[in-house]
Amino acid sequence: MKNLRQGLHVLLTLSILLILIMFLTNQLQNRNYDASWYTALSAVMSGIASIGGLFLLVVTFLYFIETKKMVSEAKRQREILEEPAVSVKITPDIKKSNALNVVIKNTGGGAAYDVSIKFNPDIPYHDSTLNELNMFKKMPLIDKGETIEFFFASAHEYLNSEKPKFSEATLEYYIHPVNERDKSKPIVRKINIDIEERKGQLQIAHRDMHELVNEIEELKHALLLSIVKKGENVDK
């Protein structure tokens, strides 16, 4: 873009110079000079006009190149915004801090196809490992904004065991389904998994509507018992 601005400045300077030369030529035509002088002047003006035309061609070419770069950059930015961005982590459950969950999210601008996740080293899960789960071998689709979450292990038991606490997750997925993929390469992301990241951290208790309803029912039951006891005392 800087080269384009410099070229435009040169073109503007040459244009002003040509206008000035044409003005001077017009003034000189009113004076009595021989034919050879005018021939030499015409040759000089033709040379200047040729140079100006060459500069104009160069500026036009630079403008074309810069415009092409801008279009390519805008296209790439749009593609990045539309690309999926899949991530995975092992984190405490929001409601139950003693439970660790595996959370997979697609926070990008498009769907992710044929998603596979591999942990190195592999992480034990139930009576198998995470790498042995079918879903991690190949998930056909994780839609834009979709979250997959499932129970992993008890935080207390796992953190106090000899099982691996660190691993590297390699995620591989495509931005197009199979029938539209051609020979496009998959997106590959590597994410460090630190299961001890939240160890010792205190959490805020979250209550949902079901728990609030249960608490109201308990308060109602306690209130009724209190009324009944007061009635019995009055009778006595």
C-alpha cells in the first residue's frame, strides 16, 4: 500500500509537469522560433509523455497487485472466521466440584467434520482409556457452538492416584464434509491437558431450579411440622 501511494504521488507530479509544459508550449507558439527549435521541443515533450505513460503503467500494475492482496486477505479473514475451532479439556463439574468432566467444544464459526482426538500419554478411563473410546476415534460432526460433556472420574480419587495428570491432546478435523472435501488437508491442533490445573481451588455453589424447588418443599414441610407442634402444645 505504501508503494501504491508513492506511485500516485509520482503520477500526480508528472501530470502537473505535463500540464505546465503544455501551457509553456502554447505560450511559445505565439513567438517566432524556427522549425528546428519546435521539432526539438516536440521530441522532448514526446519523451516526457512516454515517461509519464510508463509511470502510469507501473502505478496501474502496483494498484492491481495491492488490490489483489487486499482481496486475498479479506477472503482469508472470512475463511478464518468461518473455520471451526474444536477444543478439549478435563475440568471440574460446575455443580459438583468433586466430579471431573471431559468437555469438548466447537467455538469456531463453522461445523467440524470427522473429528478425532488422541491423548499422549493415554489417560485411563473407567476400565479402558480415552483413546479407546469410539467417539475419540471419529466423530462425524460437531456443530458450530456445540458442547459435548461427560463424566470422567472422581476428582478426589483421580488426583490422589498414580494415574497420569498431564497429557497432550491432538485434535484433527475437517472444515467440509466428505463429499465436498476434495484433497483438502485437515486442521490439526495440539492442546496440553493438565488435570491438576484446578487442584485445591474452591468453587462457587450453583443451584438449579430443581434444587430450589426441593428446598422450598423442605421449608414447607418444616413449617407444617412447626404448626402441628404448636397446636399440640396449645391443647395441653
